[in-house]
Amino acid sequence: MQIEFEKWHGCRNDFILIWLGPNKDQVYDSLLNQASSLCSRFGDGIGADGVIILHHPQRGELKPEAITVINSDGSLAETCGNGIRCAALAILRRQCEFHQYSKDLPQAVSFKVGETMTTCRYLGPNRMTNFDYPPNVALDMGRPKLNKKVTWYETAESQVKKCIAELKLTEKLQDWAACELANKHIVLFFEEVSQDMIRQIGPRLQDSDAWDGINVHICAPAESKEELLFKSSISELHKVIVWERGVGETQACGSGACAVAASILDTGLTSRDQWLAISMPG
């Protein structure tokens, strides 16, 4: 069987998008089983951080009723900021092509992600003549639970202490936070961060009875001259490197960016008068 797919990325957090019609349970189960092969960047895989399934109830539908996010290891994600934004643009492009770009574009689109109804807003002109310059997409990721308000905080605390001690990073760790934003996140604050650091910390924090893997983010104040150029319009700029549950090191993480920002704002040491910027490799 041949299945059409699209390839999208949000900040280089990339996904295989597949529109799946009714009565396709066997195809869905097969995609779950083959996710790791499809997402493999080595050999004959397409290469991606995950698979986004857009479920539409009838053949020819322009909008799905729900989407499913499958990580590259075949596990399911509760949410995925960049994946949802990619799905929203795929929906918009399908509508634009159907209407031959002659109709006013919708300002938003809503669909279920798991059990949650999610709304994405399109930011930009409401008319396009082609899809060369698609609009930005914004979505509400929900209200975060932070630190002792999450049920798994004590486990996270012990796992972080153990990991940091093993890697002899005790003096370098400035602070850390636990955040639940549908997905579970651990955010660690350092004076500086590197890819080598996330490759050591990320895998160590995956194994616990309290979770089936967890998103890990290491964060430091931005210091480079290029990054500081942006500081005229924002209150703070932070460099973040990501290790995603079920995927590994990724170029970006939408829910992770929100989790980091929420953790920073929770300290009360950051002004809410201006934008807070999160810089990820992608």
C-alpha cells in the first residue's frame, strides 16, 4: 500500500504529516509500529522527529477532527507545539488550494489533540495569492503546573540530584524546575550550556517509575553578540538545548519553550512588561 505524506518543520523540529480517512485503523496501527523506521535519518527512512496523523471523518475533508502525535520511537505524545503548528499550516494550505486562493482565509482552526480541543490562530494577512509566504501560527499551550504542584516533583528532584552528582555538575547548576504542560518537562539552569551537556543529561533522566520518559531542557542566559542584538525588544533572552521524550536531541520543542518560559517567570525575577525570548538550535 502506498500512502501520501507531507514533510513539515517548525524551527527545524520536523514531522511526517499523513492525512488518514475513516476506517483506517489497520493503517494507523501499522504507522505506530513503523514510526521508528519512517523517522530514521539513516538508511531508507524519511527522517523526522515524529509522525503527525490528521484524522478526517470523511473523504475529501479540508479539516481534520483530531490529530495524533507519534514520537520517533513509536510512543504517543500528549501534545507537541511545533507539530500542532505544522498541522495547522497543512490544513490552511489544503483549504487555500481547494479555494484556489480566492477566498478570505480563516483566522483560526480547531481540532482535538488527544482529549484536548486546541485552537491555532493564523497571524498575518487574511488573503494569499500562493503559499510561498505562509502566516505564522500561534496556539495556547494551556496553563502550566510548576514544581511542587506536579505529582512527580519529589521523584524529579531526586533524579536531578543523582544525575548532577554523577556528572560532577553540582557547582555549575544554578537552579532547576519541573513543569507539566500536558507533557512533562524538567528544566535545568546553568551559566552556559552545550550539546555535549544535553547528550549526557538527557538520557540519564529518562529512566524513572514516575514517567515513561521526560522532556529535558538545559538553559542559560544568551551571551553571544548576535543573540544580544535581539534584546532591544525583549526583557530576557535564554539559550535552550532540548532532549525530547521518545525522540532524543531535537532542534526545537514548542511545549518545551513554553515550559522554560513558565519556569523563568515563576521565579518572579523576570519582567512581564516585554517579550521573553527562548533561543533553540533550530
